[in-house]
Amino acid sequence: MIKYVPELTDIVLEEVPGRVTLAVEISNCRGSCIGCHSPFLKDDIGEELTPEVVDRLIAANFGVNCFLLLGEGRDKDALLRIAAHLREHHPGIERAVYSGRPEVEPEIYAAFDYVKVGPYIAEYGPLNERTTNQRMYYHGEDITPRFWHKGIDTNR
Ligand code: SF4
């Protein structure tokens, strides 16, 4: 099971380049970033993110073309089930996940269109700074430089 925090669900324009993205915050984070922006996301909080919930959220936010999980939780199979559901039932919506781990398993790269990896390390900065250790991949291509000419905050 993976859980999300319903009250933090939002439409975002900057986390995924060129996409109108519906973003859900996933709890049970297994990261250990020093200077974590949301320590409460390490706790077992929120409600289960099921395929039915995903359907409801998408129906309530007509026009989005990307679904982003901010965090991956601790249940990889449940995460992959959500990705598979999106692929099968919402083919016009791209799938994105932000992981705080340095790398994720090949099946996660394969299941999502966009995968961001790397813990937040203050001295290297977030994704929109050239010194960042974090990386955003689109189907295996490193698209991190697309963030460098924008004054956006992706500090997560
Ligand atoms: S991935 Fe995000 S929530 Fe998890 S420890 Fe790092 S900053 Fe905190």
C-alpha cells in the first residue's frame, strides 16, 4: 500500500517540464535527506492511493496531462500498480515519480515516463541549480538541464 496526503494534492506547472501536472504527496518516505523540507512525509500518514482514487482525482482535475507521485513510499509493487493503471486507463496522461533515492530499480524507470532521483543535499542545491546532484530522466534521457534556465523551486 502507498498513501498520499489528500489535502496536499495540487496542480503544478514546474515540477515536470511542459506539463500540467496533478501532484500527490506520498508518505512513508524512505529518504534521509539532511534538511528535509517535509519531515512529516516520513510518517505513515494519509490515505491509501488506489487506482479508484487516481481515477477520482483525474476526473476532478480535467485537463491535466501528467500525474506525479512526489515520493515513492515503501511498497514498490503498489507503486508499480498505480503506474500500470495510469498507463492502461489514462493513456493521455504521462506518469512521473520523484524519488529521494540516488537510483531506483529498472522496473520503476520502465513504468514511469519521468523519474527524478537523488536526495536533496543543500550544498549542491535543488534540481534547478547547475550544481545539483539530483537528476530528472525522461525515458532514460537526462533532462535535468531543462530546469537550469528557470527560476523555479524544485526543492524536494
Ligand atoms: S525525499 Fe523528500 S520527504 Fe523524503 S527525506 Fe528527502 S526531502 Fe524529505
